[in-house]
Amino acid sequence: MLKNNNLRNYNNRYSRMEMKNVNKDIIDWLEEIIEENNSRVEHKEWKSKYNNYVIYDYEPFCTDGFDINIIVTSIDEAYLDFIKYLYEEKINTIKYLNNCIGV
């Protein structure tokens, strides 16, 4: 799930995008894409699927049972739109390839 928000910081306009339940297998790829597109990961958290009170700001020893949530910021919203597009295309390609394997 992706959400776009706008923030004001030091009289500059920053755009913000929240990415929830990011696949842990592509998190490294996503962080690389974010960096390449003049954006940055503002906050990353691991939230337990089973207990709403358990939220880590660091990767837990066992990541099974956790959702990864990321907040990405950029000066230009076009970068965030492009990151969103690349992420959705990557997810769709993975789903398509998994369906091909299942046939």
C-alpha cells in the first residue's frame, strides 16, 4: 500500500510517500532505487503482524511475522511517482513469474 503526503520543512516543500508491507526480499533493491532517484528513506520500521504494540526501528533477529513499513521523502514528487511505478512493476513481474511457475 502506498500513500502520498506533502510536508513543509524549513520553507522547502518535501513530498512524502508511505510504503506499507514491503516485501522483505526486495527491500535492498527498493532502497537502492530510492537512493538513485534523489530520495531518501526517512523512517523504516518492522511492525508485528500479531501484536500492534511491537514495533522495531531496527531489523529483528527473525523477520518472519513482521511487516516492513517505509517512509520515503523527496524534494520533487515526480521522483516518488517514479519509485512507486518501479515498485509496482517489480511486484507485478514477481506475481507473473510465480504464476508461470505454478502452471
